[in-house]
Amino acid sequence: MEFFRINKTIPFMKYSLVLNLISLMTFTIAIFFITTKGLNLSTEFTGGTTIEMNFSGDNKLSSDKVREIIFKIGYTDYQVQLFNSLREIMIRLPVLSKDSTLETQVNKILLDLKNYDESLHITRVETVGPQVGNELILDGILALITVIVGVIVYLTIRFEYKLALSGIIANLHDIVIILGFFAFFQWEFSLCVLAGILAVLGYSVNESVIVMDRIRENINHSDRRDITEIINMSITQTVSRTIITHGCTQMMVLSILIFGGQTLHYFSLALTIGIWFGIYSSVFVATSLAMWMRFGDKKLYSKVKISMFK
């Protein structure tokens, strides 16, 4: 399905060197922040308590006010995040001490916050022990590795090794970039975010497969002799499909980002970053690598030999 058709081939590969140098710098910076700052793991992974509340009154809380209230209770290691024009709060507390119950701690926090605004009400309380958190970390890593291995096997079977290697590098590039964003801004990395990254990986693979399939098809059927020209033509032919697919997906993700609340906030952020970098990596990274590895040279050369003997 096409809403429009571009008759003139767009010279995407003209900018491939500059864009891939920028991509390499971004990739390196992402790895730097992942290794130095690390990910801001949620209580699902580290253990502890997550409390979500919202206000419907006229008062708007500041993060300093919430931190002051929690500090008075006795906590020194905690995180506070405000959403939706400072009317939604998410508080992350470390594992509760043995001499106090969850109910006691939550009631103390709620009591002090209610004194500030009586419209406060709690929407979610979730507690995870440290042992369960460690198990979830291992399970999450295993899930990510399993998906990556599956993608590598799929691309290796479906495409020639040069195209397959290009697609694998491009898709792993997307994962590292997303993790780099979360490490740099210290956004909360939860199971929802991990699910978003796994979804992005599959989504990005789909985009890469569409582009690489068209390149392979045009090499087999086109009379053109230049691989760069064939890649430009192939990407141009998929532009309409890319705009339709990713535009519709981004509208859905944007609605989650705006209306989904703090629980889905970082999930939708991960998807948004993944969608745009998935387009970028499929159009510029994967195709540029295939071009530099001279994919299709043998096929194009054999066509030239056949045409000479006709």
C-alpha cells in the first residue's frame, strides 16, 4: 500500500559516511555512559517498594517537598519522580527494615502528604524482595540474549552473509543507543522498559528486512550496474511504506506517553527512541555497511558478462 510514490530516486547514500561517523560517535558515547553510570534499575530488579500516588486538588508538589517528608521518616536512600504537571508521584524506597512493616511506612508518608493536600490517593504499591530482584535481572538478561540470538539466526538464514551481518550490526546498534539514553538521563529501567526494548528489536528487524529484501530484489531484476544507485532506489521505493507504518505506530506510542501515566512513561520513551533509531539504522547503517562490503558485486558483474555476450 502506498499513499504516494516518489518518482525521483533520493541519494540517501550520498550522506552515508557523515551519518555513520555520527552514529559511531553516538554508539561510543552510549557504551561509555552504560559502563560508567550504569542503568537506574527499578525496585523490580533491586528490591524495595514502589509507591504511586496522585493529587486532584489545587496544590502542586515539588520534588524537594516530597523528599523532605520522606527524609523525616528516616529514609536516606530513595528516589522521587513527578509526572503530569506535578500531580502524579512515584516514590521508590529501598528494602524495608525488619523492625517496620510496609503498611507503617506507607501510612507515615501518606499522612504527611495528606496534610499538604487532602485530595491525595494511592494508586499502586509494589514490594519486591532482593532475592526476587536478582532473579528478575538474570531472567531479563536471558530474555534479551535469547531474542538477540534468535534475530541473528533469522537474518543469517534469510540473507547472504553480507546483508545479514549488516542487519545484525544495525539492530544491535539500536539496543545500545536506547540503553545509552537510559544510562545518560538515569531514567528508571524496569521490566516494562525491557519489554519495550525487546519489542523495538523485533520492530527494527522488520524494517531492516523490508529494505534489504528490496535491495536484493532490485539487484536480481534491475538493469542498473551500480550498487549505490540500486540501494538508493530500493530505499526510495520503501519510503511511503515506512512513513505509513512508523507514523501510525508513533501516534499510538505518543498517546501512551501522554495518557499512560508514570507506569508506562519510560516504556513509551523506549519505544519512541527505538522507532526513530530503527528507521535510521535500517536506512543508513545497514545499507551503508552492505554497500561498503560490496554486496551484490558478483551478481552485477555476472549481469555485465551476460549482456556482453547477447
